[in-house]
Amino acid sequence: MNINAEAIWFWVTNYSVKIVAAILILIVGRWLAGYFSDQLAKVLEYRKVEITLVKFLRNILYYALLAAVVIAALGQLGISTASFLTVVGAAGLAVGLALKDSLGNFASGVMLILFRPFKVGDFVNAGGVSGTVKEITIFNTELATPDNQKVIVPNGAIMGGVITNVTAHPTRRIDLVIGISYEDDTGKAKDILAQLIKEDGRILVDPAPTIAVAELADSSVNIIVRPWVNSPDYWTVRCDLIENIKLGFDKAGISIPYPQRDVHLYSENKAAA
């Protein structure tokens, strides 16, 4: 019994202080990790850094500091941190090999957040999907399609292909090709198009719209119409302009021809002659 009491007393006197110190290191270190990471987030928000990047950098700093706190607490208990780090590294290698696809998505997520080819609210074509960006996470990106479907796209698929940010710029150009008959007055058609563009207040004056004959096609004279609009107005202006062009041409007697092909038939007697 004396031996057990002495052993317990020896253990208490030698390790209780270390245990208490390790617990204090964990408590204070965790608080400091949260404090410094929150301060970083506040500084980045003050500098108007994109919110997704703010959250990502805050979490990275927090967990990096927390890992340092855990290692410091283990060292206080007398545990060899070198061997601990070796075990963690070996386990990390095994997990990395098993989850290489997920890690690829993670790396792609980091690149998306750091380089920011798009942000929340942009309309993009990425990973074979078109939609509005709702959320960017470390492993995947959430898109909402024009018909309001929720699509989750792995970040690896996005970074591995072409990314088209449709709404990256404040203005967009509408590209239309309008065909008229060869018998119609080209100048009159261009005047009608210019008047329709002038009457639509949503179409920008600068850059100036382009109206020009682009091609003498097989069945029509093709005129290009290229006005500039604010990006949010693109589809409404485009649809309205196409409808107004049809109504304006009908009123002026200008035809939009169907594709035509002339077929010449020869009888056998004429072919023999």
C-alpha cells in the first residue's frame, strides 16, 4: 500500500504540473488562434477582399495555429513531437493516396478561391454546366441553372476545363445577323435597324453600335447588328430587338428570305442531244 501511495504521489508531483500546463496551453492557445484568425478576417473585410477568400484564409490560419498549439501541449507532457509528426505524416500519405481525387478537388478549390476566375453571383459556363454561382467551397462549387436547378460541380472538373465568366464585365455586345432579300433596299434596311436601336434606351451609345453588310450569302444579304448593353439587360434587349426588327421589316415591306436552292431539271432527250 505504501508503494502504491508513493507511486501515486510521485506521479502527481511530477506530472500534475505538466498536465495543468498542457491544458492551459490548449485553452489559451485555442483562444489566441481564434482571436488572430478573426482579426485577419476583419482586416481583409476592411480591405474589401472577396468574402469566400476571407473565410478560406481565416480557416487556414485558425487550424494552422491550432495544430501548433496541440504540438506545444504534447511537448509539455513530454511526448516526443518528432515521432508524433512522423506518424501523422505517414498517416497523411496513406490518406492522400486513398483520397487523391478529393485532394485534387481540394487543390482546385484553393486555386479557385485564390485566383478568383469568378465570384458568387456570376453567371458562368464551367465544368460543362451553365449557371449562376451560389457558393464556392473547398471541394465543389454550387451553381443554379437558368431553370433553377441546383448543380454541384467538382472543383477539379472546373479547373480542368475552360471557364467562361459571362457576367465578368459590366457591358456585353449583342451579335445578330439579319438576312434580307437581294431585291430589297439595303440602305433602307440599315436605316430601320439604326432607328430601332436609337429608340431603345437600354442600348448604350458608347461603345457605338455596329450595323454593316457582312456577307452576300446564297439566299440573302446578311447584315450584322451589334449593339452594346449593360450585362443584366442582355437577354431582354436581345429578344425585344429581334421582335422589333421583324415587325419593322414587315411594316416597311422588307422580306427576310427563306433558304433557297435553284434546281434545274433536264429531260433525257435534251441530255442526249
